[in-house]
Amino acid sequence: MCETVALCAFQKTECFGKNMILLHTPRFPHSFSLISDFYFCPLTLDINTANSALRLSEGNKKVTCEWTEAEYPDHPDRFDYWAQVLCREALTGTCCYWEVECSGGDLMIGVAYKGLRRRGRGVECFLGYNDKSWCFRWSHSQYFVCHNNNQTVIRAPYSPRIGVYLDWPAGSLSFYSVSHTMTLLHRFNTSFTEPLSPGFGLGPDCSVTICHLTPW
């Protein structure tokens, strides 16, 4: 399971009845420290949404695309064509932060409204390519950001660890490369109207692990 040593101080708090962790970031670069408080939100993959090409492991914290059919029961929330999975948590009205460790050549990291369609192969089901989802994608050896079928190339070196900061009240969704420092890769500025579920899309032999942040 993916672990990290966070360059921050931790303080437990409550949000939606769940334990979360407030992160203060005095050691991050100046441009990053303008965001004074981060909220670490523990996430769990929802097996009822997982496409049959995906395998969940490590307590539903890791997803791998194996392209062999899993015998998942039929469920209305399951993606029946695209190799995608959402998390169980629906985030709204607060600030949340999470990190993922990525492996492979075609990956999508994003968030979606519950209304993202699950049946079919059209863009209305594809993470980031409709008005119900936003995503940050690594494909063809470069990054893209996608929303409502608009795709923009992001010029940045590959980072296996990506941090995501959602400021739901402000309508802000930010993606960072994470190493000994954090570098902003892209920020969506919009107006969110519904709860958002983090989600992932994977190409063949790719994997995403939701990281467990531990005190330094």
C-alpha cells in the first residue's frame, strides 16, 4: 500500500461525520503555501462502479486494469464499457485533498457528479469529456486536462504521484505533481452545483493507488 511522509503538521477534524485531517503547509514553496489549509480526505473505491476490466485490491485503495472480465454482479452504477471506477465518497461544501500513485501509460484522475452516465461508449460516460466531470489525463507521453469534451495539453514532466485539491465552495479543482515539493499542474475554476465523487480511468496494465498520508 502506498505511504507518504507529508511535509506538514496534522490535526484531526470532522467532516460529514467522518474523520479527516487538516494539513498546514508552511514548508511548501511560496506559490503553493498561498493555500493555507489542506484537508486530507480518506477515499475508498466503490466496487459497484468498477468496470469489469478493473481489479480492486489493498482494501479497495488500488485499481488495476487487467483487461480480463471480472465476474462483478450487475449494478446500475457500474461502467459497462469504459475502464473507469468512482470512489464511494461524495464531496460537497468543503475543501478536500488526496494523493494517488500512478503506474502506466494511459490514466485519468478526476471527479464526477453522480449523474455521469454509466451505460454505453459515448462521451457522456467518459470521465472529463462531458459537463458532469473533470479530469487530468496522462496519455501519449503528455498531460491533458479535460472537461465537457474540451481537451487542453499541459506541458509538464511525468510525475508518478499526483495530488488533488478540491475547494468545492470556491469552485476550484487543482492538480499537483508531488515529490519533495509540490508543483501546480492545472487548476479548473468553475461553479460546482452537486456533490463530486473522485474517479479514475485506466488503460491496459495501468494502476492507481490512493495514498495513505501519515504524519511526518
